[in-house]
Amino acid sequence: MEIEFRSSPRPTLGVEWEFALVDKQTRDLVNSAAELFAACHPQLEEPAKVHKELLRNTVEVVTGVCDDVGSAMDDLRESLSVVVPAADELGVDLYGAGAHPFAAWSEQQLTPGHRYEELINRTQWWGRQMLIWGVHVHVGLPERDRVMPILSSLLNHYPHLQALSASSPVWAGTDTGYASNRALMFQQLPTAGLPFQFEMWSEFESFVNDQLTTGVIDELSEIRWDVRPAPHLGTLENRVCDGVSTLRELAPLVALMHCLVVDLDNRLASGEPLPTMPPWHVQENKWRAARYGLDAVIILDASSRERLVTEDLDDLLERLTPIARKLNCEDELRAVADIPRDGASYQRQRAVAAATGGDLVAVVDSVVRELRADLS
């Protein structure tokens, strides 16, 4: 089958930011998304920028089509200036992390709709377990035939993004020992996890045809890879990152993703072959970043060289600086280095738990406070 890719003439940017809804007193998850939508949609110029997800404990705030990181952050801030007060009226706070530390999955309610009901009907226990939240970043690409090579090469930087954003160390009241438990939870769904590394668009089309023919999916959006093409938007969608608690931390991550994709596209357009790694290295890097976060020693290339992820990150940021300058996000890219210095979210959450004798309500409090302070 032929899949049209609506190419983007410029490297546009779009961000989707998922939040859990937590009670202001108990800090447990609450199934109040429908009430929140009803409260905030009339106040939004574009109500579609706040919409539903699989469970009624979740809202997603999305941008329009943006040209740079600054405008994307302004877009999100404008929407949150309506959503947060509306949530306050309902006795609810927005919680930005990859997982909730103590909520019970069995108490969560499914958002009405055939698509969600069919997903749970098929995936059963694993689907109901998906108390996870993330950030998705779209970058516009000009040529369909460059999408798959860029996707495959982008996987070399998977562990950097996972380690920087990791924010889901505690699950069902237990510290899992992982920086990102979300990364390994989500891949249990049948079409989620790492993408196949196709070289040509026609291989992707053949794959999708097989998935549709055999009933694995009913529509293209049901391919839930960590990095995937979004043909109807003309973008490459990066879904690696755990949930993020602040705009201050989100902006550097978005800048890094924007620069990585544009850099790879420029190099490919100039005739440079893009570096890739065998799938087994990519898979191992995902596990190492999920397990060890910023302390992960990652595999760098097909020659099996290894390096501490934060050391490699320093060189990566320096190399991407000229691209960042052109994309008007040099300050945001530079701020990526602040995350290891200040501590990633999984580290901050563990520090709060250690300081409070393992009080997980205090952990949720701390994540909520970060967003509040950032928006004030």
C-alpha cells in the first residue's frame, strides 16, 4: 500500500505534553479529565490543544505548528494558564512524571471511545497497567525518502534522551531500581517499543500493509513505536521521553530533539551516509538508560565503543550548537547540560523519598510543586 507523507517545507516543531491528574489532598490519581475538559475548553481559543488520552486520569496539552522551541514553550504556557486554574477549581493538580509512585491501576477509569475500549480488550492486564505519561515531539521533514534513514540514525541517541528525561523510578509503592520504569512498561503493548530499522519508505509501507492485513492494527496511529513517522503531519515523532515536570526542563529536551533531527536531515541531504547501530545495540542502550539513567555506560556505534552517557552528551551538545543557532534555540540546547548538574527527575524523586523516610505522597508533592514554581 502507498502511504502519503505530507512533507514539511521547513523544520517545524510540535510538542505533546501528558499530565496525570492528582488529588490536592491525597495525591492519588483522580479520574477527573472529563470535568477538567468541560471547565477549560470554553476558555481556550483552541480547545483541541487540551485533549483526552486512554485513561480519565490524564490530559494532554499540545502545541500548534511552531517554528522554534521558544514559540512552542509559549504555546504550552498559554494553554496551562487556563488548565491549571481550572484544575484548581476541581481540587486537582497536574503531575508531570513518567509514572505515579503509588496509584492502583485497578482503580483507574477508561476514557469512553471504541479505540480505547478495543485497545484494552486486546491487551487486557498489560493495557490496564499503563499508568504512564510521556512527552512527544514532532519535527517536520521535507522529503519522504529521508524519513526512515533519519529514524534509524536517531536511535543512536535514544539513551541520551531516555536518561535525561527519566522520571519513573517508583511503581506501585516500590522503588524499581530503574530510572525509567515507564520505558519498559510501555513496550509490553503489541505495537510499542523500538521501531524496525527500515532503509526505505517502501519497506515501511510493506510493513504497514502486513499489519493491517493480519489485523495487528486497524489504523496507522496504532503503531506506537518510541520513534515513528507521522505521515499525515509530515513529521518524525519522538516518543522516547518520560513525563517532564517543568517548562524549564522541557525546553532543553525539545531543543535537543529538534536539533538532532534537523542535523541528521541536513547531513543526509548533503550526501553523507548516516551512522546506525545494530538493533541489539539499540535495544541494550534502551535498557541501560532505563536502568541506570545518567549513570549509564552506553554503546556509541557499530564498532561497540562505549562511554558514560553524560560524557558523550557534552560532545554531542557542542557538535549541535551551530544547528541550534540556526533554529533559534542555542540557549535551550545549552541548558541540556543543567539537567545532569541539577539532577534528573528520577534522582530528585529518590532524594525526596530518602529525606522523608520513603513518603511517596511527599514525592508527588515535590513533582507538583516543580510545575507550580515554574509557571509562577
